[in-house]
Amino acid sequence: MVESRKVFGDSVVPISGDVTLAPHGLIAQAAQAGHRTESMTILFSMDVDEQAALEDKVARGETVTYDELQRDYAPRSEDAERLIGWLQHEGYTDIHRSADRTGVYATATISQIEKSLDVNMARVTKGGLTYTAATNAPSLPISVGDKVSTIAGLQPFRRAQKHFRMRLPQRHNRLGAAPSDEVAPAPNVANAAPYLVSEILGAYGAGGLPVTGRGQTIAILIDTFPSDADVGAFWTHNQIPHAPARIEKVNVKQTHLPAIEGEETLDVQWASGIARDAQVRVYASGSLAFVDLDLALDRIIADVPKTPGMRQLSISLGLGETFFGGARGEIAAQHKKLLRLAALGVNVFVSSGDAGSNPDDTGHGSRGPLQTEYESSDPCVIAVGGTSLKLAPDGTVASETAWVGSGGGASAYFARPSWQRGAAMPTGSKRLVPDVSLAADPEEGAFLILHQKVTQIGGTSWSAPVWAGFCALINEARVTAGKPPLPFLNPLIYPLRNSPCFRDVQDGTNGGYRASRGYDMVTGLGVPNLRELIAALTR
């Protein structure tokens, strides 16, 4: 008797295996025999029976210990063990469970995957790159798949995009180098772009505060590591003491890493600059495929009990929700991990995107559908939008408006969290993005050292690590005040809207939405006054 199978319809976007133009600009072609010996790593995400209870706890601003998370909010071991035994029988290798038991990773050849999961594989071309991917929904025998919620990784053409924008340099630079044929960033003028760390601290009420992030660790999730020499040069020009041991590097897969592009450099330089005594722990995933990002998130979760000060994580990545199509299971699998981080008291700051209200799926800012980007739309993260900041010569804020590239809108997938409800919020039933904002406009951008050259850079990839640095400063202040580290931040800060803790940004648009008085889907609650925010969160 043939055992019935559980079909995972939300794990893939169905596409044709014939030579055809498939959804979202994909070109699919039947896989050839030679491709069937290639290997692919898949994530089997497990059901968590008590997930709803954990969601409620996080929405109330409550935390759990790592031991409580493992004991009360994890899948049963026997469910994963049945699946692992079956995978071994089917010839899968490199099988391992995540430390929190929510996922099983396994590697197999394309041929083995086709047979065991009852899928057809094709060669799918997107953006000039070709991948082997499933064209129909996978399935598992009920006896081993009943407690599996989704199977992720079968369509690797879907991957996150980085959120940073380079600005073409101007005439001179802050290194004092002589003019040359190569265009360089703006002149070395105080309180003018490209902005230094001290100028941004001053703009957001953080200048002269008695906090430096001591005792805190800022985690950064990205695909590769920055150059030590670039980080050192950045510290020198921002008058930050050199402490190379502050930067810890975790190569999650212990594999060759991609070349430096700028995102990793921006994240590390600015997080370490804002919180100059905090540790910065860079988790390099090796690629922006969602399965690799899931592996990195698992490693971060596992490291939380071993790194007590790791209470803030910066992620400057995303992909428009519509580009997941029917493959909502990938979002559900990652949400499970972000929920667990929030429950442990790790605040995850995610850039909202750099293409305004209509992001495409290339990361280059072309116009796409009206949508938010995931992971910023996850209700367990703090979504960080962008502004255009101009300082006066004395360092005060001359003006601040919404940046046209600031991602924002209403999620298609997630319901409105309790902390986003109320008469002062826009109507609707879906999670709104962003929550907060900060400087992001590359035309009024950040000082950066990349490949030993001064660069002016922007994007919400600048906003997110700065907010993570601010969180480290707040957590240090709470420790000094004898308080526990912050729980999930959003339930705490939404009641502070229209207070001195936030400067309301009321002008500008991201295309589909306009900045306005109070909360808006371009700049969220606004930008922080850190002195006031620390006072409110340490009472």
C-alpha cells in the first residue's frame, strides 16, 4: 500500500518546466542529466505547537530565557528524529538540526531530491544567473512530514538584496588628498556630507552621552567580512580608538566568502562607530540565499546564551513580498527564527529598503509593485526607514525630510500587531512598515572607507546599523540603572510617539505614501532623540 503524502504548496512558486517565460521574469528550461548530479541544501522547518503563545508574549514586550525557549517553545525531538531517519534512508547527507530544534538541514543531489520529494527540477534563469530549481510543490510521506511546516531552499533564484546606495564622490575628500582625475567625496567641511560619526550622534541627541556600548555586542548578518584596514582607517578619521579585537568574525559555513561590496563595510564601520566600546560580531552567511541566511540566524540564536551582551542585531537585506509569490513558507520559516530572537531579548533592526514604496527584485531601485520588503515586514523586527538629513554649520538640524527611497507600506502577509493599533494609526489590518527612521539619503550620506578610499554612501543600510548602535547605548544605560536588558523594542516605543523621544518627520514621500504628522508609512514614528529615549527607557 502506497502511503499518502503531505504536499507543501507554499514552499515554491509553480513554474513550467518547458522553455518558457515563467512568473516574475524567470526563464525556465528542463534540467539536463548533467545537472542532476549537482547538490542542493534544503531546510525542513518544523512545527512549533506553542508558537502562538510565544507570539503573544513578544507582542506584550516579555522575554524568556534560552532554557525556557528550548523547554516550552520548541518542536518535539521525536518529530525531527523520524524525519532525519527517513532522510538518511533516502541518501541525504550533512543532515543536522538547528540548535533550537526548529529546523533540519539536509543535502542531496538533484536526482535524489526529485525522487524523494516528488518534484520536477528545471534550470531557471533570473538576472543573468541560472539555477536548478523545483517547478512544483514538494511532498513528504505523512509519517515523517506531518510535523514539517515548510520545505525551504528548493528555488534558490529567490534571494535577499542589499540595501545600500553609493553616491558618486565630489571634488576633494576628508583624507586631505590632492585633487585628481578620479572624482572624490565632498570637501572636509564640518557638519556637511559625508557625515562623520560625531555629527550623526549630535543630530540625534546622542552627543556627549555617558554611554559607549560597553558590555554590549552588536551582531551583524551579511554575506562576507569587511577589510580590517578599512575599519581601522574609518576609526582613525572618526577619532575612535583602535581596538581590532572588538570585531569578531564568524564564517557560518566555514566556506569561501564573496568579495567585499560595501554593505558589510558600512554595517561594521557605523555600528562600531556609534557604540565605540561595544563588540561587533559579524556573521558571514556566504551568500544571500535564504537557506544560508537561515543557517546564520540559527547560529546567532545558539550564540545568545554564550554572549549575554548580544542584544542587538542589524540586517540590511530584503526582498519584496510579492516576489515570494506562493512560496510563503520561506517567510514562515524565517519568521520562526526572528520570533525566537525577539523572545530572547535580541532586537533585530532591519532596513526597510531603498526603492521606496515600489521595490523591484534586483536591489537596483527600479520600480516594482506597491509592496513592503521582507524581513522588514516581520512583526518581530524593528523596521528602519530613511530620511534626508541636512545639518547647519553649527551641527544643529537644518532640515530633515523623508527620503524618497525609504521602503514602507502595509504587509501582504502579517496581521497588524497590537502595538500598531489605535486611533492615531492608519486604518487597516496589516503590519505597517517602517517603525522608525534615520538618515539614509546618499546625497546627504555617510562617510565610509572602502578599499582604502573615502566614499559617500547611503541607503537604509546606513540607518539600520546606526539604530543597532543606539540600542547598544540604551542597553548599557539600562544596565547602569540596574534594569534588565531591553525586551522587544516596538511595544515600548509606540506609546512614546509624539513625545520628545522622537522628532516627527512630516515632509516628503516614498512614492506611494507621504510623510505626515504622527505615524506614517515612510518614516514610521520618526527619528530618535536618544537622550530623551534613554531617559524614558531607564525610568
